[in-house]
Amino acid sequence: MCIFIGIQLGKTARLIFPVIQDYLASIEAVYTTSDLTFYSEISSIDLYKLTWEELLPFKEREVLSEYQQRQPENVDEFTSQLLKSLEAAYDEDYKAAAVSTNTNPDIDGANVRISGFIVPLDFHEDGTINNMFLVPYFGACIHFPPPPPNQILYAQLESGLVNFSLEQAYELKGRMSLGLFEDPAGTAAYIIKVAEINEYFDEPDDFRQH
């Protein structure tokens, strides 16, 4: 009898556990789309973890990687980075990459998750936003000049996003597409249809820095 009950409880747990997981995920999410069909589709598959580096065409990735700089730890590193910055100012390939709208066609239609920082493009009286950029580092388009368009994602949220922080990183889950969206805050070369947004606390994707 005990064995039979144990088997039945096991079967019930296998049926209920995915439902509980989905419910808990929806509680933790700061945003979920009202398109239940799309949300179910995205939630039921293993999403590709997209990095900011992959948004760039290969040649531009090489150029920007050459001039990427980290926080200097001594005078020699500071001097080296200063010279590198001066070199970049005269590198035509770098200047072109810094404003490029060129995209990676392999990303078009991909179901992904990607982390970054939110830049709101509108505010409503209730504090919600419906249009936003996702950018690779905090302060982009606000405190610092915007990244290249191919390092900005545009998202339109039909039900609005509330209770978000500019300093908090977030992970967006959804489907990527190619397409320009222009705003006074910047230009995005990618558009993401968002199924879910969650706060992000893992290691940052630090390919891009201002």
C-alpha cells in the first residue's frame, strides 16, 4: 500500500512540478508579456544565451576588441591606454565601427536571453514604460554617449514595465529581429520581442565598456 501511494505521489509531483516552476518564474519576473501563446513558446524551449559581442559582424568585433580597455591598475597601464585612445581617434575602421548599423544576420529570428541595462524611452503617469532600449553597460544613452546601434536593442512592451532601476541589470527573454529604431536617446539596429524580463545577478557580459 505504501509503495502504491509513493508511486502515485511521484507521478503527481512530476505533473505538478513544471506548473509550480512556471508560476514561481512568473512571480520573480518583473515583466511578462500578455501574449500567452508567445510566452508559452519561449518558456518551453532552451534559450540561447546571447552575448553583446555576437551582435557585431566579425570584422567590427575584431576592430573593437583591439581598442577595448579595462580599468588601469598602474601608471604604465594608464599611459598605454592613453596612447591607444589617441590611436583609435585616427583609425577609420574604429570610427566606422563606433557608429555602425551593421548587424549579424545569424541572430535574426533567434530565441535568446540577453542581459544588460534598461534605458526608458517613455514614462507614463503611473510610472510604467512601454518603449525601452537594452544596452551593454550602465549609463549608456544617459550619462555617457550611446553605444553603436548594433550594440543597442529596442523593445516595445505592450503591458508596461514598472518598478525597475536604471542601476540594476536585467535579463530579457524573447525573439530577436533586425531593424532600425531611432530615438533622440540613440539608434537600435536590433529589435527584441520580449516574453519575460528578470533581474540579473550573474557575472556581467563585459565585452563592451564606455
